[in-house]
Amino acid sequence: MSISTIIADRLPATRHRDFRALWGGTACSSVALWTLLLGNAWIVYKLSGSSFWVGVSTFASMSPYLLAPFGGVIADRVERRLLVRSTRIGAFAVTSTLCLLAATDVIAVWMVVGIALVQGLVRAVEIPADQALLANVVPPDHLASAVSLNSMTQFGSRAVGPILAGPLLATVGVEGAYAVGALFALLAFTSIRRVQSRSRGGVQNLGEVLSNLRAGLSYVRSTGPVLALFFIVVAHCSLTMSFDAMLPGFAETELHSPSGAFTMMTMGVGIGAFVGTAWLAIIGNTQRGRLLLYTGIASGVTPMFMAHSGHVPMAVASTVLMGSSQAMFMALSAVLLQEVVPDEVRGRVMSLYLMSAGGIMAMANLGFGTLADSWGAPMLFMWPGAAFVAIICVSAVAGPHLRRVYRTGVVIPAAT
């Protein structure tokens, strides 16, 4: 049996040409995004010396995700393939602008924050459209494989970006990292051009924005298990995943290695995420509910390890475990949602999911970045992680919808 046959058997989504093109483009887009965030965090901390301003730049990148439901309405109205193409051109333009500003040595904190905000607005439209299109390039029985593979590339790109761009920060400078990001943004656009599947949602009139949004909200609110899953994702993203603004300061004050430790920790998160989601894609539907529970607990425990990391190897090991558990938890929640959400509201529901994840992370990153300057990062790794462990345990005992999901591994879309 050939290697390609084995891969097709274990990863059935890879059998489909349009999925491979979309998947490759999403991977490149994710590498471009994480390279951009790496460069932004590094240059902002270098210019300002403050975790607060790193938090502001991260907030600027992610806060537009709070507007993602409007992007979801667009994704359910406009032909999704063309919409993704347009947003990827926008992402290329944003990263190229930062590269030019850095190369000409006129870059300033306010410029990074402003352009990061524009980048976030572009992504707030791209991601719902990309996720909605994903369900239309594979048959329903291969959707779980497609979502798992997509999550693997999105989270695993946190390692690829630093591997490619990290060494450039200490040599060429931040313009080298931005150049890598611009290259991958261009490759992302080239890949989406090969997708032939057309996909539209159920929005007929973009002018009726509020009624269109209400349809997506109504689905989430009236479907108890989906609403419960949204709640646990919000808690997860706010308490365990909002650490990006703290890493540059943690590397300098706790590990005494500003550039090297920061790059290695960022790589550690990505490597862990890639390994965890790759394993998830290979095992398929096995024990999904239990894995959601176990990775949720691990997502809270691993930042507690990070809080006690007094040297670089331990900190990097902690970030690998954090990346693995957190990415698997988010991938599993995305698979469970994609399997149950009707296609006519898929863009809006997944945009609400993006708002619940990215938007909440934006606010939490800003808060943690502000507090880290006075409280210190270790405390902000320790206690939020412990709080999330408590929430997961309570949901497994006293939450009927999530308890059923943990037991069965499926979301039953019965209205409540």
C-alpha cells in the first residue's frame, strides 16, 4: 500500500482537490498572521518596553473579531470563494505596508497599532468565509477530518512563523519577519485561486443586517448544547489562551532572555499545537467527548506549570504543553460545531464563534498585558488557569448539555 493511499485512508478530506487548495491557502494565511503578530509584539515591546503596549497591539489585531458577526453576514451573502480571495489580497497589502515602514526605519508604535486594527478587520471577514467554504469542499462524512486538518494548520502555524521569522528578528530586524509574512499572504491568495467550489449562505439582503444577525443568534440561543459549547469556549479563550501580550515581558523579567526566549516560547506553543492537532486529525472521531474534557483540564493546568517556570527549557516545555492542549480543545469544539450547524447560517454562527474566541482574547490580552506590568506574568498564568480547571470540572458534573457532549462526543441540536 502506497503512502498516498495510507494518508487518504487516515485523512479522508485530503482526497478532494478543492479541499487541498483551500487547506494550503489557509495554512499560508495562518503563517502570515502569526508572523505578523510575532513581529508586532517584538517591535512594540522593543520601542515601548511595556507589556501594556504589546497588549494594545494584540487588542488592535483581535478586537475587530468582536465585529465578526457582521463578517459572517457578508459570508452568508457573498460568494465565499471570491470573498476569501479579496480578503487575502487585503492581508497581503497590510503586511507589505508594515514591511515597508520597518525597512525605511519610520515605524512607530501607533503605526503598528493602527495597521494591526486594519489587519483585524480584514481577518474578521476572511475567517468566517473560509470556515463556511470549508464545509462545501468535502462531503459531510469527511467534514470532521477537514476541520481537524484545518485546525492543525491554523494552530501549527504558530510554530512555522517563528521558525522562519524568529532568527530574522535578531539579525535582519522586524522587516525580515514582515517580509516572510507578506510572502505567505501572497501564497495564500495564489492557493485560493485554485478552488472551484462555489458557496453561498442564506442571506438574501445585506441591508437587513440586524435581522440577519438575529437569525444566527437565534440558532445559538435556542440550541442548548451549542450555547453551552459557546460558553466554555469563551471561558477557555479568556482564561487560558490570552497570554500573547505577556510573553515578551516574561522572557525579559523572568527568563532574562528577551529575544531568544520569546521566540522559543512562541515556537513552543506552535509546535505543541501542531503535534496535538495532527494527532487529533489522525485518530478521527475516537473518544472526542472525553478528549474535549481532558484537553480542557490540561488547558488550565499547563499555564500553572508556566507560572513556575524559572528557566528557558522549563518555560519552553510548558508552552509546548499549553499549545497542544489548547489547540486540541479549540479544534474539537470547532469540529462539534461544524458538524451540527446548518449551511444557511453557517457563516453567521461560525463568526459568532470567532467573536467568542478572538474577540474575548483581544480584551483579555489587553487586560493581562496591563496587569502584567504591575502584578507580574506568573500570577496571571497561575490563577486564571486554576479558574478554568474549576469551570471544566463543574461543567462535567452540573452542566447537562456539556456532560452529554463529554459522554457522547456529539452535539445534539435539540432546541431547548
